[in-house]
Amino acid sequence: MTRSTTSPVVMGVMALELAAGSTPRRAALSAADASGLAEKLGRDLATHAPQVRDLDLVFAGAHFDPAEALRPGWPLHQRLRELHQRAPGRGDGARVMAFGADDTGDIPMPLQADDGLRGGLLRVLPFVLSGDVSAVEAVAERLESVLLETGMAQADTALLAQTAFGAQIEHARYMTLHDLAAMTAMQYDHGGLGALWPVIETALMAPTDEAWLDAVPEPLLRYASGEVHIALFEPMAWRARYATQEATDERLERAYQHFQARQQQIAAVLEAHGIPVTFAHCPAKTDARDTLKS
């Protein structure tokens, strides 16, 4: 489970796998339903790591796309940490704090999901565990080792989530952020985006490092300083790099259009992960790598 480098906290998600064609009727739970689901979540996690009972549990009763949980700086979980730090009762023993819609049904900004990322069959609900450093480390180590294989939510937990969100849920399980990242990497690989994952992983795990996607026929891009620059090739520059074999003008035009669509797809995936993207103009007879470095 991903650990903070600044305070004793561990982070994970409750993952809801929806039935095909199902869309949850509610984006966020009422305060009462969020609290009830958090209590069951804490109980379930404690069956794997009993020291969970000694930690504060902070839970968002709202569902998000997995990409929203896998963004540099872990912003969903950072929001929960901020809410936890402002909450009263510190030092009064382990607490369960759940956040959902307000009394009028409006969803506060920290719990508002990205409208452009709705519709996927996997939705995640973030949670944070905080407390004594030794207990946090013990829980983190234990959950990292067991949740991927045995992290299914108990039946009454899944039923409450299904009823409260108004969704048809096939499976409900718990994951560490590392588990979620590994699962996403596998899905991207199966979906033909495996070459992009190392760039995303660098932005998540080592944001001050540099990473390249430099593998024909993929678009050329560079991650550095928190953003990605994608080489925007003029037609002749593209032909020199990607179309070295003889081909008709019609086939070349189709291939160029396919390449441009691939660039847009990759840019959309990066932006879903909260990684800013800019396109760098690369004319013919220039070194595109040098352009991306400038």
C-alpha cells in the first residue's frame, strides 16, 4: 500500500466492478450511508490486518475512475488527508471518518469526480489509514501482501455499496494503490498501451525523473519536470521517421492519419492521469529528440 513520505499514512481503494451497461444512480453517498460503508470497510480490512482497528480510517463515499486515483501526488488521497488533519478529536482514539454528499444532496468539490471519465466499469472509492508509525507500517506491509489475492469485500459490504449507490455490482474488493497501478498496467498492456505505462509510472513514483517513449511506430514523447512533450511531426518529418518503406500516397496518408489519432489517444490517457501534455512542433530535417529536450 502506498505510503506517504511526510506523515504516517497508508492509502488504498475499494474497487467496484460494475455489471456491463450499469451506471451508478448516485455519484456520492449520504453522510449516513458513507459512514455505514466505512464501518464495514474497516471491519473487512481488520480481518486481514487486525491493527487497522488502532488507526484512523478516512473514507470518501464517492466513486471515481481509477485514473483519478493514479495521478501524481495522489490528489484524491491528499484531499482525504487534508480533511483528516482538520477534523476534531485527534488523540481520542481510533476514529472512522466518512465524507459524502451534503444535507441537500450536493457533492462538495473534494468528492466531485471528473465528468469526462464517467462510464467505465471499474469505479474506486479512496480511503486513508493514519496513526502510529509502527502500526501504519505493519498494516501497510500486511495489506500489500494479501489484498491482491484475498481482498474481496464481505457480502454485506458489497450489498450496502450496491444499494447505496444504486448500481449493479459484480464484484467489490479492496486494493492498495500499488495493486491498482499493477492492474492498470496490465489492462493497458492488453489494450495496446503497454509502451506508455513506464512514462505514467515515472510520473507517479519518481516525478522528478525523466522518461521517454521512443519506439517506432509509437509517437515520440518525453516526460520531464511534471509534464509530457509529444513530438508533432510535419508530414515529411513523419515520413522520414515512420514510413521508410515505399508506399503509395494514399496509404501514406491513411497511415499518417492513424498516427495522429494515436497521438491524441495517448495524450488523452496521460491527461486522464493528471499529467499535462503539450505538443512540440518538429519540422523536417530537425532532431525531434533535441526539440523535446529544449
